[in-house]
Amino acid sequence: MGNQDKNYTATQSEEVRVPTSLNAIALLVSLLAGIVVFLPFALDTSPLNAVMLRVPGNQGNWWHAFVGAPFFLAFPMIWLRLRAFFSKQLSTPAGRRIIWITVGLSIWATILVEAPFLLHLAGTSEWQRLSVLSLGLGIVIASATTLVLHRRHIFPTRACLVGLNTAYLANAALCLIVYSSATGPIRSRSGWLVTMVIVWPMVLEILWIFIQSSKAQTLVAVDR
């Protein structure tokens, strides 16, 4: 039994890679997420414009900057996907540390963005308010709780991907709801449309990682 535990620990440290086909799909999703940074999300304003406070009517403020910033999580996602193809080591301790700091800051920004909804100051309908709060905060709480419960059975790089996807989805869900009623030609909302497509593979990846970790946890329990 002791040898089995040691073997499992050794396997954990080896960072088992996902199939190349799945990683290729994940890379495509991440690249599309990276493109969204430069696409107009609503009112001809992209996440990059929001971060730079280039909002129509000179109405840009901290809220817009905090909404736009989490979209840049696409770039550490792309970095991890490319390492899976071209590097023997899927991630480094320093890289993972930077990713977790970035994820933490992103989640904190999303919480601040949701403060007006929590305080009834956003000027949205009650349905939109409840949807924003339940999805934005719900995704973070559910993912964080599951991650803590399965932390011993998730590879470090996969845990980073869960963190990145969770932080991205929490903000994306908020934006998709808030700007769902935005008007204008498709060109002026192309970022919204692409985001609507890519959030689903991100959700599926989180679920897949948690399912794999649950299987590993069950295997260890049976061995013992």
C-alpha cells in the first residue's frame, strides 16, 4: 500500500499530457479568445479599448477597465497550450505562480465589477442582475470549492488551466449577459459572438479535468 501511494505521487509529478488532438482544439479556443481582445464586443468597443478607457462618449472608467482586463487571460492560456506542443515541461513553478497571481487579480476585478449589481446600482433588470451575480460568483465559488477538494489529485498545470478558465468565464458570463441586448451590426458585436462560442469548450475542459481528478481520487481510495 505504501508503494502504491509512492507510485501515485511520482505519477502526479510527471504531469501526464492530454491527447494531442484535444490540446489542438484547446489551443484553437485559446487563440480565438486572444483574438476577442481586439474585436468589438459591444458598441464598437473591444476589451483592449475598454482597458485603455476608449469608450464611446468618453465614458470610460475603472469599471470598463476591470471588465476588459480578464479577457487578456487568453494569452497565458495560449502560452500553456504551446508549451504542451513544444516543451518537455508543461509549466514551470515560476510560471504557475505568475498565473495564479493573475487569476486572483482577475477574479478580484470581476467581484468589484459585480458590486454595482449587488448594490442595485447597475441600472439593469432584476433578471439580468440575478443572472450576473449567480453566474459570475457561482462559477468562481463552484470551481474554487471543487479545486480545493481535489487539489491533491490534479496536476499543477491542469489546476492552472482550471483557474484561468474559471476567471475568464466569470467575467465573460457577466459581459455576455450585460451586452446581450446591445444593438448594431454583427461587425460591431463580433467579439460577443465569438465569446458566446468559446465559453462552452472552456466549461467542458473544467468538467473534464475535475472528472479525471475524481477518477484518480477514487483509484487511490480503492488501492488503500
